[in-house]
Amino acid sequence: MELNVLWFILIGVLFAGFFILEGFDYGVGIMLPFVSKTDEERRVVLNTIGPFWDGNEVWLLTAGGAIFAAFPNWYATLFSGFYLALFLILLALIVRGVAIDFRSKVDNLTWRKTWDILFFIGSLLPALLFGVAVSNFLTGVPIDANMEFVGNLFTLLTPFTLLGGLVFVLVFAFHGCLFLSLKSGVAEINARVKAYTSKIGLVMLVAVVAWVVYAALITGLLSSVLAIGATVLAALCLIGALVLQAKNKNGLAFAASVTAILAVTVMVFGTMFPNVLISTLNPVWSLTIYNACSSPYTLKIMTIVAVTLVPIVLLYQGWSFWMFRKRVTKNDLHY
Amino acid sequence: MDVVLLSRLQFGLTTIYHFFFVPLTIGLTLMVAIMETMYVKKKDEHYQQMAKFWGKLLLINFAMGVVTGIVQEFQFGMNWSTYSRFVGDIFGAPLAIEALFAFFLESTFLGIWIFGWEKLKPALHAACMWIVALASCVSAFWILLANSFMQNPVGYVINNGRAEMDSFLALLTNPHLQLQYPHVIAGGWATAGFFVLGISAINLLKGHNNAFFQKSLKFATVFALIGALVSAGVGHAQGQHLIYEQPMKMAAAEALWETEDPAGLALVASIDEEQGKNNFEIVIPKLLSFMVYNSFDGEVRGIHELQAEMEAKYGAGDYVPPVAVCFWSFRVMVGAGGLMIGLALLAIFLTRKGKEVQCKYSLTAMGLGIALPYLANSGGWILAEMGRQPWIVYGLQTVSEGVSVAVSSTEVLISLVGFALIYTILAVVDVYLLAKFGVRNVKTGAEEV
């Protein structure tokens, strides 16, 4: 396989890992005000992602680093073009990270409530903006002959992309609910989660269908067999997850939502391929895996590094998930 | 204001701020790992208490380092996209490897460490902190490898209008990196050493748990002294290397306008950058030549000569970095380093005599000494980066050429103000939490601290 294609797939894998893992982290943050009522309950909710959230976030950093290393022009155009959107994401991630770390360090209700609100916003905003960004990957953005983005923040905000943002928020909230149903050891929380899962799941299905139909009309979704297959799989998995959780098969439901998020990522990358950033001004000006990429030498070095390290990362992250597989109760609170 | 200036301000602000937390993480992870290992080996509960107490401060600091580090990974593309296109083939690789190799290890095993006190056997739990400590050194290696390319580009060819990697080995063995890496790591040890030393001293002044904080203080003196001595020693070697690698940075750091043989060292100077001369200076004759060549004679080239040489090589332009900034940041670094060595020696002397608790003045000095490594670290980076101006990659691309095309000055202004605001608030929160958990009585026995 060409290394350009391999790296396109690998970056897709990193994004999928990020969306799957940070997806439930964001979802837990979005659900925090709704499923927990007392301070102790809020701590239980936060501690379900306690040992994992930071490691999960590294998937995003690695995806960013991998884009830089393998496709410098993609990194340069995307990150400078989406400047203010990324700035907002960064602010949210900064606030979110310190919020979970600092909120329980001071025994004062105002202090804790403030950080909890910030944690909620810090989870909601990136989920929304990543949905907007991914929708823009599908439609393309104004890119000129010099690979430069010629637009502003509002160019990125269209009805379609905002719908995509909503889809991401809902999918992550649903995914987070399923995670909580597996990890929370407090009955009151689980009861609330249960009530929300079905409601959010139904709204999510409607939004996803609307987004996919919209995408089929205005993007290249239908021109890729892979993307069509992935879309069908995603839809089936989301319906499956909804049905399974109704039958209290939460483990299987979570597996289904993991597969659905993976399939959505395949759908997006499948639609883009071989482009990495589509130009709406002139298709010739699009960034592709060929005109945006690093030299064969760099790709070779990076391939050796990635093939060696990624399996090791998966092993010890898996070990960490295995070690902290038990439900979180009011007796094991660290955050 | 223009986009280059705003982007530089933002990069400087976010990077210096991020580097308040990095060195402490490098040093303190190692200290906590050693404390916990001593607990495992000696079964002495005091060491477990120490690991928990200092570990808590480490976690507060680590959180700040993590969240401010995300910005670093993104802002090359956001603000310096032309630079990113030009060097991405080389520069992206170490950043990706850093994330893949180090960030995953650090974050995963620190998570296990925080939540694993009851779940893991003591030795395995201590091993987790060793992994975090090692990973923070690995992280520093890759990011300094990237910075070393900006300071001293190696292992590349110019192809298709960009710098392309042609030797990964040359990047790994960059002479700049070989000196910069130990300098930064030892700086991390010193930062952690003076942090623990200073906080222990403040607690002793307040009469908190003498035994616990005396033990911590004694432990910290070793780190403080070794860190300060090694970083000073390597720093001296860096200066001797700099005269060949970036003579202009050396000349600016010494405010040496004219070539001299032998060259004197200015202790202080009133620098007139417009006129290109010093209006007033106190100079020790021949000392600069000695510092550079280990001999009291030897030519050190001045700014004017180097400017002419660079114009001949690169075409017309201003190749003189901001001289006063370089001169004074260098003196802040060296001055703070000198004070650190003195303070560490004093602390060792007092602890050997068993008199550290009685001497209130030296405890106060140690408390204030927490600031010294931060001054030295910031001064060092300001010299390293400002002294390279106008280059973003030395000799290959200037800073103003590297800035993003698609980003307007309004956008950078918005983000700059946003980062400045949130970083200021977080600084207050960080100091508040460090004071809350750092200055307090420690419960005795095996009880959690």
C-alpha cells in the first residue's frame, strides 16, 4: 500500500479513537448537570472517567501531530483556516481539564458548582465544534490556488454544519449515557441515566438521519461505496444501541455505539478520499493525500514509529481500562 | 497592530507560561518516584507520606502543564502556517512522536497512579510514577529535538521549496540538542529541588511538622544542588558552542557591538540599539574571551561585523536581534543560577549541621528561592528564542515569512486577549491551590495526607 494512503487511514484511526474515547468523556460532561443532583453524585459521575480522560485526550493531540508530520499542508491550511473555531476548542479543553482536576480540591459549594458548569460547557462546546469541523470536511471549504483558506468563522457555520454539530453533541451524550450506565455504581444516577438514554437516543436518530440525508444531497457521500456502507452500518448500530439499552443490555449497546462512531469516521474519511480538505472554489485546488503530504523518507520513518508504538499504546491503555473496570461508588472518589 | 507582532506575543506568552509547569513536572515526577521507591524499599511510612504530599502538588502542576500544552501542539499550524508548510516534513515528526511515545505514557500512567493506591502492589504503583518521570524526559527530548532544528538546522535538503528530511539520524544527533537537552533536564531537577526546598522552608517557618518537612528539605537540597550545578556547567558549554553556531546570538547576549580580541565581559550596560553602541558599561577585561575559549585571548566578533557578514550571505536586511532583551535575559538566567548554587550550598551546610530550623533568615531565603529557577528558565528561553531573531529557522526562514496567511490581526488579537485572560485567572487558581496544599500541617502516621 502507498504510504500516503496508509497515513490517511492511520489519521482516520486516530480520529476514530479520539471520537470513541473522548466521545464518552464529553458525553459524561454534557450529562453531568442532568444525571447527578448532589455534590457526591457529581463526584461519582466525574470519577467514572477519572483515570481515563487525560489519556483519551492524547488521541486528539496525536491526531494533530500525525497530520502535521504526514500532511504538513493539511495541518497548515486546516489549523490556520479554522483559527477561531480551534481557539474556542482550545479554551474549552483548557477549562475542562483544570475543572475536573481542581473542582474537588476545595470544599466549597460555589467553587465546585462553578467548575462543574465550566466542565459542562468545556465538554459541550468541543463536541459541537468537532461536529461543525467534520461537516466542513464533507462539504469542503473555500481554499484558493495557494492552499490558503479564504473565509472566516462564519464561513464554517452553515445550517448543514450546525446540524452536524448537533449530531455530534447528541451522539456523544448518548454514548456518554451508555458509558455511565456501565460505570456508575450509584442506583439513583443509573435510574436518571436510563431515563435520559432513550429520550436522547430518539432525538439523536432523527438528527443523524437528517444530517446523513442532507449530506447525501450536498456532499460527495453517495459517490463512495465505502462511505455508503459505513453510513448504513452507523445507522444500524445506533438503532441497535437504542434497542439493546432498552432491553438493559448496556454492554452490547455501548459496543454498538462504539461501532457507530467508528463507522461515522469511516463515512467522513471515505467521502473525502483522496482529498484531505476539499476546495469549494475549484476542485483542482483541493488538498489531497498527494499534494499535502510529507516526503517519502519522512513517511517511511513515521510509519516505522507508528507501527511500533501504536500497538503498545493500545496494550497499556487497554490494561488501564481493565484495571478500573469496576463500577464507581461513593467510596472510591479521587477527583 | 500587525499580525506578526501579535502572533509573536501570543506564542511567547503561551510558551513561557507553559514552561512554568514543564520543568517542575520533569523534576518532581522523579523526586516523587524516588520517595515512593524508598518507601517500598525501607517500609518507612514517612516516605509514603512524602510521595503523597508532594505528589498532590505535582498533580496540580501537571494539570496546568497538560492544558497549556494542548495549545502548543496546535499553534504552529494556527499562527505559523507558512512555517509549518516549510518545515512540516521535519518538524511534524518529533511532535507526533512526542504525543505517541510520551503523552500517552504520561497521561495513562499518571491516571493509574492517582487511582491505583489501593489497587496496585506498592512496587508496581511506584513503577507507574517512574514511567511518568521517564515519559516526561522522553517528551522533553522530542520537543527539544524540534527546537534544535530551528536553532541549528541539520539533516535536511531544500526540495520543492521546502525543507525535507534527509537524515533522521542527523536530527537525533544534532550538536545543539546534545547540550540543550541536559541543560533543560537539569533545570527541571533544580526547579523541583528549589520548589520542595522552598515550600518545606515556609512550613518550617510556620512551625508545621518539623520532622516531615526537615526530611523533605534535606531530600530537596540534593536535587537543588545537582540541578543547579549541572545546568550551569552545561550552560557554559552551550555558550562555547554558540560562538560557532549562532555568533550573533552570543554577541547580542553580551551587547558586544564591535569585534574585540581579547573581548571583555560587560556586567551591566546601557544599550542604545538605535545607535548600535553602549552608552555606559562596566566591563571586566578579557573575561568574555576566557569564557568562550578558556584562554585570555581570542577574538569574539561583534554585532556590526556579523550584520555585515549576514547581509553578504543572505541579502540586505536587519539581522540584529533585540540586543537589550538578549543581554538582560541572559543576565537574569546566569544571576538566578548563581544564586541557586549559593542557596543550595547554604541549605546543605545548614542541614549537615542540623541547624536549618533555627536559622529563620535562611528559611526565608529558601522560601523566596522558589522563584529563582522560574526566572532562570524563562530568561534562558527568552535568550534562546529572541537571540535567534529575525530567524524562525536559523538561516532558512525569517519569523515574518513564517506567519499564517489566512489569519487576520483581529483574529490573533481575540485569541491573544482570550489566552491572556484565562491564563491569568488560572495562575491565581494554581497559586491558591499550591499554597492550600503546600503550606499546611501533615497528619502523622499512615493516614492519607
